[in-house]
Amino acid sequence: MVLKQTGLRFWVGIVLLTTNQPLGWVGMVTCNAIAVKQNSAFFSFLGFGIYALSWVMLGIGAWMAGPQGVQYARQLMLRLFRRQAPDPLQPKSPHTQEISSSTTPAFEARSSEASQ
């Protein structure tokens, strides 16, 4: 993916898109753990508020980064957590061949043997 937009607005959107989930989940879980330990509903509501704020961050980040930024953030998160996604800044090589699960070499070999 070659980035066409790289202004400050774009990068702030990328930061919001990539930090909203960890912030929301960690904030909610931490506040709820404190709520259980302290037996206080305040921390439970605070955790819900932090989680709701993460959705606001997602919306603002998507608006600021645009469709290309959302795609870039998705690839960045996949690359960070799954270690399988390609580098989002590198364009696809024209020599790269994608193989679907139904057209593996073993499948093709078996189907050619069966047709003979």
C-alpha cells in the first residue's frame, strides 16, 4: 500500500484508530476489577465510560484518517498482533501469487490424476 495522504490529520487518525481498542478494553477491565475489589459501582461506570470513549476515538480516527487510513490501521494492527499481514507500506509485488485454499498444488495434482 502506497500512502497518498500523510499529513498531521492522517497520522493523528492512525494513532486514534490503533489505540482505541487497547485503551477501551484495558480501561474497562481494570476499572471493573477495582469496582469488584472496592465494592463500588463508581469504578464500574468509569470503566464503561472509558470503553465508550474508545468508540468515540474510533469514529474520530476513521473520520480523520479516511478510508485509506482505516485500511492502513487494519493492516498495521494485523501485522503487529498476528505477525502474518504484509508490511502496509510496501506495495504488492507483481510476482506475488495468491493461492486460495481450493487451488493448492496437492489438490490440482489429485484432480488431474482423477481426470485421467
